[in-house]
Amino acid sequence: MKEAFNNELYLKLQKERIEQRIKMFDNKLYLEFGGKIFDDYHASRVLPGFHQDAKIQLLKEFKEDLEIIFCINANDIEKNKIRADYGIGYDRELLRLIDNLEKLEIKINSVVVTMYTGQTQVEKLKSILEYRKIKIYIHTPIEGYPNDVEKVVSDEGYGKNPYIETTKKLVVVTAPGANSGKLATCLSQLYHEHKKGIKAGYAKFETFPVWDLPLMHPINVAYEAATADLGDINIIDPYHLESYNVKAVNYNRDISTFSILKNILIKITGEEIYKSPTDMGVNTISKCITNHEAVEKAGIMEIIRRYYNCLCDYKRGMANEKIVARMEMLMNELNLHKEDREIVAKVKALVEQKNSEIMVIQLDNGEVISGKETELLTAPSAAFLNVVKHLAKIPDDVYLLSPSVLESIFKIKQKTLYGKKNQLNLSEVMIALSICSTTNPIIEETLKNIDKMRGMEAHCSYIITDSELNVIKSLGINLTCEPRLIG
């Protein structure tokens, strides 16, 4: 897809905005950092040209003046809450993030376990962090939080929390997932800093919603679609409209709690710093969009993809009717239909024509290549092989994997699966190709084209297995599936 976002300009403007905010607060800023630090695939899909590692590149710009505090909710540790995008628990995601940041030599200050009431699983994480010499702090619930401002902003409230020693002028407070206590940790630190006579400040970094794009802009609606399970709803910020007579988009949770947050900040700092939730943000996304039409189209495609994913999750018992209804409402608000995703119709036509399960992959130039389920291959496996052969300009009648190799693997599966469907799935095909590439230079050369598949669109006539889905995700292919389970 044609680039529609200037990533270089974004890094420049975003850095300038954060530096301005640091200077507002005696060179000490606690920045609540939302969304993904690494692998921001959502942003790169809806903003063609946005680099998936843009946020980490931004943090590297502040490397000498930056340290990071991670927050994790004790209840999420206890319940082993899973990140749907990675399929791992919040505790493992926390450790993954720490590993990746340490490799980049970005300073990790500590981990704060919030909402701690004696959850037993916290001890395991605590032991791991202590072994790695990472400081860990415990925050317990504050009675009356957040409504009882007098108690919250006192030694019985934030004052109960341990003070986290920081030395840098920018302290990024982030988390492995939502509702981890980032805001409360920032405010707790502000309370302690101001008691020490340090006029530290607070700001919020969120990529979405984009405050100065229209409420119903596909980019903002796509954010709602991405957070449908959290119940986030974009609305016009009434505080911003009243204070500046300017329409700004924010989301319901920030707006519903702003009056309390404003009072807490005033009580901590002694002055009114922000007049609206939008004031707290440092977002510069809109100024870096270079092709609004392309961005709108990308947003629409993301909404439809999210809708398909929701239908599949519902079919598998992983989403409820409320989430499906929410997604249907978002589709209706923009008058969108599943068929607006072009390859959907192509898959349906091929299923009828070939009387088989089908996956279609659309190349960057718009050309579509299909794969049909056979006795040996799943539809994703067949589609993948056909695409890499096409990219490497290998004729259709040339086999990447010889029938004898496929048959050998197939026979082993037959003996172990006892009558279950046993075609070679995508993971197995990838392994077979990797092994054969050591002796077959054609395969070795072909595999060099795999990176070209990143960003391609795909649609399958049924819900594929998690193992194949993980491979599709790792290839960077934007897949949707018909909400059908097959045996």
C-alpha cells in the first residue's frame, strides 16, 4: 500500500512536543505511555508509512534522559491474564518487554505491582525480578480511590505507597496491558515529588484516538474497534470544547474521570495545569498524515478486519454477544459491509467453483493468488507455497517440496493422529522448506522472498488453527477468516 504517513516527521514533532512538556515542569515529567512499545501493528496498518518500531525509536531519542517504570496489576498476575495478540500472560509480556529494552540499553528503573492484596502468584514474579536485580515496589488499594480526593492526596493515600527514586528528567510509566495502574503510579510519584519540593509534572502519550481528527474518522473508529472488548468509546471532549471552543476527540474513560483527576492534580501541585483531558496528551499524529484518502481507506479496512476477527472469536467462544453487537454498530455507523473487503468475494467465488476450502492472498500490486485444501496441504499451506513460488518466479509445475518429502511427513502424521485431519499445516511446511533449503538452492533463494509478504491481505474460507495463525502473524499478513469451524 502507498505510504500515507511521514514517520520521520512524526519522530521529530513528537520529540519536540515531549521536550516542551518536560520544560513546563521543572525538567521532571512522568509520562503515562499507552499502547504497544514494540510491534505496533495496528498503527502501521491504519497509518501506512508508520513504522512498527516508531515508539521505540522515539524512546531512543531520549535515551540519556529516560528511565522506565513498569506497572502490572496483581489481579492480572493471579488470573494469568493473557494478551490475545501474543498468547502469553501479562507477567511473561512484562519480562519480554524488559528484555527487549535492556538490549537497547534503555534504563529500567523498576516494576510496580498495583492493587496488591496478597495474591500468591505475585511472589513468583517478585522472585524472578529480584534474581534479575530489578527493583520491585508494591502498591495496595487506596480506600475511597479516586473519589475521596482528601484521603487519596494524603499520607493515608498516595503517601502509603513507597517512593520510587528516579534520576532522569523523563520517566516513562508503561505496562504490559490495559488497566495496570499507570495513572495512579504517576500521581503517587507526583505526590511524593512535590512533598520533596520537586515540581514534577504529568502528561499522557496515546497514539489513538487522534484528538484533532473528526469523531467518526475511520482512524478513530478503528481504535474503537480495536478496544471493543474494553468498552472504550470515543466522544467529543466537553471540557476542551468549553475551554477553547475547539472540538477534540477523546475516549470515555479519560473524560468520565477528568474532574476527579483535575482535583487531584490541583491538590498535589497547587495549581490548575490542565483544563481538559485532551490537554494532558502530547499526540502529533494528524500533522504527519500525507495522504488522507489512503489513511481513511486503511482505517476502513482495519474496522472490517476487526469485525471478522470478532465474529471468529465469538464462534470459538472467546467473545460475547455484547462485543459482537458493538462491532456491528461501528460497521453500521460508517455504512460498511464485509464485502467491502475485496478478497472476500474472491474467496466465496473460488469455494463455489472448486468445491473446496480456499485461502486467497492479495499481493501489493492487487494480484490475487489462491491456495486450495488438498489431502496433503491445508489451504494456508497451499496459498503460502503458491505465493512464494510466484514471488520467486518459479513455474507452477515445479515443486518446492517434492511429493516424496510431503508423503513421508504425511505418513508419519497418519500413524500418530489416528484418523484426524492430518494435512501438512503451515508450520510444518515452513519447517520442511527450511530443512530442504540446506540442499536445494532453489528453495533457499525462494525463502528470501518471504519478507515481501509483510502487509499483504489474506482471507480464508474457515477459521484456521492457532498454530497456522501464529505463522501468518509472524509473516505480517493481514488475515481474516469466515466464521466457520471445520473438523
